[in-house]
Amino acid sequence: MTSQSTTFDDHDPLANHILNVLEDFIDEIGARECTAHFDSVVDRQYFLKGKNLIQKPERFIEDHLVFPMLRQAFGYSLRPQPKQYAPRWPRGGGIPDFAITSIPIEAAMQQDIRFFGEVKPPKKIENARSDMENYLNSDLDIHAVAILSDGFDWELWIRPEGESIDDLDNPVQKASLRDSLRTVRTRNMQTESYRPHKVRSNINTEAFSEFTVDTVLDVIETELNVPVTHL
């Protein structure tokens, strides 16, 4: 998996979808008068604070960055806080932050596969990893596919039925929006001109293409032998 940014022309659909999500996100940051606070976060000096956003950081990242990326950029349908979908979550009564419903839930149940995800505030993706490791080691009776994100960094995990997470090489894919977020924030700065092409040039489309609905459903069929693309 490459970590090198990919250059592309302005008509690349995935690049433009991601750009649109990032612009909407940074506009929301500006509308909440949090530009200075977000600058300190994206530069890795501070954590995102709810008192600045007037909203819990995890919920803000879900609503304005992670869920728009999943829906608009990657092409998924999803259901937040899905009950009775992912069984035996390690914490009593706990549920994942979202289920991917591009595989209909009834079909997922019949095929013994769950496609879900965890969201954390920026720079706390290690907490999502810890939750996911606990879950995937506690329930081996299903195939599990998961997307983890703190908004900045993205990971795709796959755990075949019956296999221990300790024996697998997860995450199978990684991608990051850090460089693009550092660039798109100039949209809110009076001292710097905003250049959308510069934002797009910092998006690693090769890495993010591995997170799109068509690509992941194809991986599920080929690697887990679960027919899902025609459900």
C-alpha cells in the first residue's frame, strides 16, 4: 500500500467527491468560529474540544466528515448506531457507531457477515483499534469487515469467520486526510488564497479508492467467498 500522494486531473470523480466533503467540513468549522482551534488540532498540538464546537467531538466528526465521506465519496449507505446487528460487542449493551447497509442487513445476517465501523475524535484512532481488536477476538462466528476512522486517518479491517485477529495482518488498507486538511483550511484564512487544485493534489486517491463500496464488496466476494455485489 502506497503512502505517496497521487496527482490526477480535475475530472477524477473520487477526488472531486472527497474535495466537496472537505470543503463542506471546513466551512462548518468556519461557521462555528473554530478555525483557530482546528488549526491547533490539525497541526497535532491539541485535541478537538466540544466546548469550541458546542457539540461532542466524536458526533461532530461523524456528522460532518466521516459519514459524508462514507456516503458521498465512497458510495455507501449506512445506519448509525445499529441495534442487534453486530452481536456480542465487548462492552455490555454496546453497539458499533454505524453499519454499512450497502449489504442489506437481512442479507448480512443470512450470509454470516457484518460490515460496520467505529468513529473516534481526531488523533484517537488507537481507541477505535482497541475496541475493534476486543470485538473481533470475542466473536469468531461471523465474517467481519470494519472501517475505522478519526476523521483524519482511515483503516479497513477484515477478519474471516473463525480466524483470530492476532493471526491476521490488519488493517488491510490505510489512508489519511491529514495533508489535505492542512491545505483545505486555507479556505477560512484571509491571509492565504484558497486553491482547490492544491487540496486535490494532496489526496491519495490510490489509497482511498480501496475504501469505495465497489472495491470493498469485491474484496468481500473474492477473499471471504461471500456473494454480496448482486444482493
